[in-house]
Amino acid sequence: MSDDSAIEPGALDDITPDQFADMMKTSSDEDVLQAIRTVGTGQVLGRVFKGFEERFLADKASGVEAVMQFVVADEGDAHHHVVTIRDGSCTASPGQADDPRVTLRLGLLDFLKLVSGQANGPALFMAGKLKIQGDLMFAPRIMSYFEVPS
């Protein structure tokens, strides 16, 4: 991308999930990574995981009880986040789960593409970009419990 079309890091501060998805569609991978890293990978991931709570579809997760561990790798660092679905609600926080139902490991860019609707889990898994430990039958349903940005 040219300099005049690069992502302004400050633009990520109050970005909505739909705006983020649009950024993922229209920006180069390099520009996305540069903007995320300028703001801070941990800070951006914190906001993305907070979005899990905000975009949780309780009716789609009726009867689901699950602790999910996400491990997002970026520049040699592993960012751990726990997403818990229980009693019709969803919570997300940084940290490591003691006994998750499933653990998903993937790189930063692939994670961002997954949560913004620009990639799907099965394709990432088949390409070796998504590693899954635990309940392999549950893992493909995870994103259906959340409203994916349009």
C-alpha cells in the first residue's frame, strides 16, 4: 500500500468490529500487522477478545458449557486468552485455562482473519495454520457462537 493509504495506528483505538473487518479486507497483511504492533499486540488482542463477549450469540450456544484456550503467536510471543461459555453467557480474559475443552493455536494474522470473517477455521486447520488440541468435534462450532462482523 502507498503511504497515503496505510492504516493510521490511532484509528484502531475506537474501531468497531465491522470497521476492523473492513480494514482486514482492504489492507495489506503487512499494513495490518504494522498497525497492530504499533498499538500493541496485547492491547489489540484484549479488545478483540472483549468483542467475543459483546458479540456472543446466547441462543446459538444454548446448553453449551466450554472453556476455550486461544494461543495467538506474534513475533515469538504467545498471547494466551481464555473464552468461557457458561449459563448462557460468555467471558473472555487473558490467561491460561487449567483444563480447557479445546485449545486453538494460530498466528496473529490468521487469528485476525478468522475473527473478522476473512478466513474460516477448517481451511486454516487444513493448511496447518490452526492447531487444535482437545475436543476436535467441538472446535469447528466455536465461531458459530459469535456474530462475525460483516
